[in-house]
Amino acid sequence: MKSGGGLVTRAPGRRPGLRRRAASLTWKALAFITVMCCGLAALLGALVHVSVTNQTVSDARSRALGRLESATRAYEAGNRLPPDAEVDPPGLPRSLRALAESGRRGTMVGVVDGHPTMWAATPADGRALAVRLDYAQSATTIEALDRAILGSSALAIGVTLTLGALGVTRVTRRLRTTSQVARRISAGDLDARVDDPRTTDPARYRDEVAAVAAALDTMASTLQRKLLSEQRFTADVAHELRTPLTGLHAAAELLPPGRPTELVRDRVAALRTLTEDLLEISRLETGSERLDLEDVRLGVLAERVAAHAGAGTEVRVVEDSCVETDRRRLERVLGNLVANAHRHGAPPVVLTVDGPVVTVRDHGDGFPEYLVADGPQRFRTEGSTKGHGLGLTIAVGQAEVLGAELEFSNASDGGARAALRLPVREG
């Protein structure tokens, strides 16, 4: 069972959401993955860098101190110092020189002639005995390690983002499909289903998204069965009432003239009209109606509808138009709109033709808020005790069959306004 969109209602204060893409689950998930990957890469890179740097510096310091021990023994024995040892060398960092002159031993990494150098110094008769080692290879190793950490981190982040984007996109695509099906169901397409394969294949794991899809499909099936059952019940009741009502109408015609007879005939006629309306609504809901298309001049048809409605309906033709539509159904829609305007509104009732748009306007209290927001509801009326709310419901259903849009609104200066926009044949 499917129903199209022939009703457009106008509700004030509704605006489309902004920044929906930035607020989507996909972008939030990717942003979270990016932040976590960058944070983890930075943490691991810092740990590796610190660990390797400490190990490299420790090895160089140990070698420098070992050579310093040998140089110290040679100095104390009065022997020649090794080639890399010297007393008060010119390139020794000031802080390390001051440390040695104060009587303590220490090491430090410095730069000599543009080359990284590991220094080790110890006191020697109030001066500084120092040795130096080439630290360039160790510094190059640390720089290469840093580049490798940056490259591997960037690669890991890229791969993680790609895999995360694929996984998140699959989930959000399934959620988007589920939401689209839910909107189709709310619009009246009760045949719409998600049909997630995870809900039918027992060999596949049913995750949370599949559970939501299964619940939505079950809800739609249950709702469809209930609505079909109600439609069949309404159609059966209305159909069964036709035969006794026909006999009751014939019997009422045989009653003698008088006020009681007029009351009986009036109620029988109202009951017959209600039954026929229910049958018509049942046919519209089952989608079994078929169009009998012909070219219709809207100005002429509006005059005919106004004449049939009786006095008090003004016809205004701003721009006449010829459309291909079902004449009988169009007369039914406009007739119901005009009758509703006379019954629940106030004069003057104006029927306006402006191209493919036909408008019925009265000058009463206007449509109720529920009707403007959600459309007409059967067996619900306000402002009058007469009627069952079926006239506008039938008008909406017939407009859907015609492929037209029926819009209910209230005029700014008071009064109800129903605008029927008919489809225009291209070419």
C-alpha cells in the first residue's frame, strides 16, 4: 500500500537545519579518529625519541669517560696525552670548563667547527683535562630516527583514517538508509522496508544498526497490517450499510408528509452521504482509483462548481488555463472545498483561477491549527457541530490521485485558504 504526496501544509517558524554535514556522525567519528591517532603517534614518537636519544647519549658518554680515564692516568704518569685529549682545549664549553676547574668531572655535547662533539672533562691541577669524541654519527642516527618516526606516524595515521573512514561510512550509510525508510513510512509508503541482510541471515552477526533496521521493518509490517485491517473493516461496514439504507430511504419516501417525516428523510440522507463518503475514502486508500483524463478549461469548471454550490460563491479568473486531468475528480475536490468554506467559514467565498492554481478562500475564523500543521483528520471538526471531517479528507485523497498539491493555510487578514496546484503537461 502506497500513498503519494498530495497535501502540503504550511507551518510557521520551521527552517532547514544548518551545518548538517559538519554535525554528521561521519565527520565526528573521523575527527575523533584523527585526534586519537595524532595523540597516540605523538606519544609513541616522543617515547621512542627519548629512549633512543638517552641510549645514544649514554653510550657516547661512557666511551668519552673511558677515554678520559686513560687520559687522566697518562697525565698523572707524565706520559704523552692521547690525540683526542688536551688540557684546557680552546673549544671546551665554558660550563664544562668551570665544572672541571671546580673539582668535578662531567660530560657535555657541543659543536666544534660545525660538527657535534661529545666532551668529557676532569680537574687537572686547577685546570681542565678534556677529551672529545665525534658525535656526528650519533646525531645523524637520532635525526634519521626522528624522520622515520614522523614518516611512520603519518603513514599509520593515513592508513588508520582510511580504514576508519571506510568502516564509519558503511555504518552511517546503513543508518542513513534506515532513516530514509523511516521518512518514507511516515510519508505513507508502508511498503518501504530496510531489508538489512544481517536481519535475515542467521550466519551473520546482527549488530546494533541491524537491530534498529529489524525493529523498523517489524513496526512497518505491524502498522501496515493494522491499517489494512481498518480499511477492510471500514469498506465492509460501509458496503453492508448500503442495502439497508437503500430500503430505509425507500420506506422514508412512503411516509405521510409532515415534520417527523422530514426529519427522518434528512437523517437518512445524511447517513447515505456518510456511507458513500466512507466507501470513497476506502477506495482512495487502497490505491485502486484510475484517472479518466481529458482537457479541462479551469475557468469553465470553476463556474460550474460555483453554480452547483448555490448562491454566495464568487468566481475570479485571473488567468484561465487548460489542463489535462480527470474532470469528475477535480469537480469533487473543488466542490468539497467550496462546501467546507460555506459550512465552516463566512462569506464571501471566493473561487479563484490563476493558471494551474485554483484557490478557495472564505473570510471566517480560518482553519484549526492541527489542520494547517498535519492536514485534515476524519471525524474531527471544529467550529461547527455539523459534518464528520470527511469532505476535506476526500479532497486530499482525490488530489493525490490527480497528482496535484493541496495546500491549507490561513490568510493574514483572516479566513481559510485552500490552494490546489494542478500538474501542467510539459510540451
